[in-house]
Amino acid sequence: MGAIALALGVLLWLGGAAPALATGVYEMPAVSPTEWVVDEGDVLSRLNESNINGKLSSLSKKTGNDVRLVTIHRLDYGETVQSFTDQLFEQWFPEPTDQANEVLLVLDTVTNNAAIRVGEAAKELLSDDIATSVVDETLAVPLRQGDRYNQAFLDVTTRLSEVLAGNPDPGPPVVVEVDQSEGTFATPEETAESNATVWVIGLLFAATVIPMATYYWYQMR
């Protein structure tokens, strides 16, 4: 009995130590007509998910263009995020008429790689160049700045909503490059000014303290 219990314990330990299972496209739940975010990777806050759902729902009602944002945690072996996205697009929207106004963006949270698929009608507004920029810049920049998933998906939602509503493309986020060559070193002028300030303070201190010290010295004699 002891050996059996030990064997069962080892099996249970191994099961608990197993890595998180990959996400296969056929394991993805069916999407409802009013569902815009599927956060299988569990990286979005409830507040942000609610905000995104509200924006995308409004976009759908006003324009008929639908955006689905999906996060997953780990792909099946041999799968790429683009192949997963294409398969999921076909699974959720099997008919060409269903696909026409759909946009699907998928992010793998293990690698932070993402892909996008755009329906033919939606492409009239969301060109291939803009779609690529959304993935490579709008989504990627906040992720490179420290896995800021909420900010990344909010930025994606804002940009896609503008473009798919027929408004001018706001473009990707502006990345400010810091010129490290300038550094924080003081210029000669700043150094001279600083030294002059030190001298003035020193003279004021001496002018105040020395007479007082002399006065007290005479008083104590």
C-alpha cells in the first residue's frame, strides 16, 4: 500500500508540475455577435476590457465593421500566430459574407507575437499597410515598454475604431528617443555659475559667523 501511495503521489506531483497547455484553435470558444474581446491569456483588466467592449460595440453599430481582439497563452507546436489567426478567422466566420466586415487580431502572450486578419470589405478602409502598422507599432510599442497589455489593446482599439469609421488614420504611437550622448553633464558655463554661487554663499557665511564668533570671544575673556 505504501508503494502505491508513493507512486500516486509522484504522478500527482508530475501532473501539477506540467507546463501550461498550449491553445489549439479548436479549443477556442465560439464567439457571439456581441463579444469583442476574448482574453484567454488573462492579461487585461476587467475595467479595460469593459472599455474596449464598449468602443468596439459602438463601432459595430455605427459602421457594421466588427473587430475581435484575442489573447492566448502559448501556441501548439509548429503553429505560428499568423496561422492560428487565419484558422480562427475561418472557424468563427466560415462564409465569405460572414468574413467581409470582420477584423481579427490575436496576441500570443508568451512571445508577444501578434497577427491580424482583415475581411475583404473592411480592407477598403483598413489597408494592409495600416493593419501591419497596428500590429508592429500600435500594439508592439507598449509591450516593448514593459508588457503594458492594457495600454496596447486600448491604443489598438482607438486606432482601429478611427480607421474603420472612415476617419483619418491617427497613426502609430510616437516613440521619443532619448539622446544618451547629451547625458546630464554640466556645461562649462553651468560649472562656472555653480562655483560662483558656492563662493557667494561662503562669503555670506563668513561675513555673518566671523563677527559673531569674535564678539562672543571678547565677551568670554
